[in-house]
Amino acid sequence: MSEGLGTGGILTSINLVVTIVAASVGIWTKAKLDQADVVLKRVEAQTQESTERRAERESLERRQMSVYEAVVRSLESDDRRRQEVAMALVTSMLSDPLRHELLLVLTKSQVQEIKQAAVRTVQQEQLFKQEQPPVVVASAPRAQPQHPAEFSRYRFDVFWCERLGAAGQAQAARIGAALRDSGVAQARVRMLPDSINAQAGYRVTGYVIRADEGEEAVAAHLREVMGGAGVGGQAIQTTRSRQGTANYMSAFVCPA
């Protein structure tokens, strides 16, 4: 009788061990499968991102090639209208360095109007880039918003769209004078060339303030200054800047 009980106890123990081992193997297997699933999803995401980047790059290359061919054909024909179209394509669809190189090619045009326009565009854009403020990328978003008390430490650029001519320049000058009267560190009045405004990242229309994250209070005060200089407050838009410039803000005078 005691031997039978001993055998039953041993079998029970063996069954318990087997159950524990099976459960452990199941847990380990599930953990490995979960890890494999995470890796698989990461690989799939990277593959998708790579595919999207490749498609974007190929699209960019096709666009660049089509504009390049349009410039070459227009110069071969010496047709003013075709060269005007080619120059419009260069300024609106391309970015540097190809954009700059094709503008330089157009400065060799035999059509004087196109040659002069290309030379003027190159000169304006070079000056615009030279006057751009240095970009300072913050290591982390500002935890606290800027306060109007810091307004005096800011440097401001007030841009006016080239197409507006003297009227736009005069309005931007009034805003610049109002900023200087408020005691800011710097207030420049600058022309925004039409060729620059045609590029992605600009394309400004109306009265616009561009502010970084955390600069809402300074932007609101700038809006008040612009309103005091004759710009209706309701007409001024505030958009997010992506340049990450420290103690710098830009305003645009480009009414339709």
C-alpha cells in the first residue's frame, strides 16, 4: 500500500514538473514571438519609409530633368515666351543647387529681357541669402513661453513683397520704424523677391508673422505694433516658423 502511494506521488510530481516546464516553454516562446513581431513591424515600417523616400526622390529627379530640358529647349530656340516660361519653372519648381545653376545659365540668354531678368534674380537672391539670420537649433523645446518683457531683445525682419513696389515698401518701413521706436535690438526692412516667394516654404500672401514654438507672447506684441502702424489686427496671421532662430522673428507685408 505504501509503495503504491509512493509511486502515485512520484507520478504527481513528474506531472507537476512537466506542467511547469511546458508553461515556461510557452511563456518563453510567446516572448520570442512577440520580439519577432516587433522586429518584423520595425522592418516593415523601415521598408515602407524607404519606398516612400525612393518614390519622392524619383519624383524630384523627374521634375528636375523636365525643367532642365525646358530651359535647354528654350535657349536653343531664342524664343522669348518659351524662355519666360522656363524661367518661371526654375524659380517656382526647383531648389538649390540646380535652381541657382539654371538661373546662371539663363543669364547667358540672347534675349536681353530674359538675360536682365535672370541677372537681377540671381543678384537679389544672393543678397537675400547673405542677409538671412543665423539658424540656432534649440536642443529641446522651450519649457516656458516668451514674455513681452523680452521683446526688446528680439531682432525683427519686416519683409515686403517685391510685386507691391513702393506701396509695400512704405508700409513695411512704417512697421520697422514702430519697432525701432519700441526699443528692440534690431528691426530691418527687407524686400522679399518674387522669385524667393515662389519657392516652397515661402509663398506668403497677406500679413503674416512667423514665430517659433513658445514665442506666442512676443508674436502677439508684434501684432499690436503692426496694428499701430496701420495694419488691421484681424488681417494678420501668425504661423509656425521651422527655422529655430533664437530671439528672432519675421513679419511679412504681402497683401493680395
